[in-house]
Amino acid sequence: MNKQELLDAVAAKTGTTKAETTETLDALIGTIASAVTQGDAVQLIGFGSFSTGARAARIGPNPATGAEIQIPAAKTVKFTGGTAFKNAANGA
């Protein structure tokens, strides 16, 4: 399912227009992204948690030559599925 299909499904289920649904979904995604980039975790009970993590600097191989290269440290985005979401995905 892509974003447009998600918008269509939510609009049909809630009885709102696609424009209103698009505005709401964009606001939700923007708010989650803003909170996570500021270092806050966002927990949606029954769905999951969004947070940031850190990946340490390390040495790895250059895929083209095999030579060792320095890979810099980086921030990562993490999503951990909630229990209800995991159960639904596993058919329980």
C-alpha cells in the first residue's frame, strides 16, 4: 500500500474528503518526524514507538575495491512495533 492508497482507505473509512485526510496525515507524519528529530520518542499505544538511535563510527570494506574505509558515526531512526501490532501481523 502506498500513501495514496492509504489516504483513499482512511478517507473512505472516516467519511472525510481526500483533501482533509491528506492534510491530517501530512500533519501527523510531520509532527512525528519533528519530535523524533528533536530526540523525543513518540509512542502510539497499540501500534509502536518511533525514536532515534546512534550508530558508532566503524571501519568497513569499500564494495568496489575491498580496501578498508572509515564509515562515520550516524543517527538512525528506529521503529519498534507494539504488542497489538505484532500480534495482528502474526495473525494472533
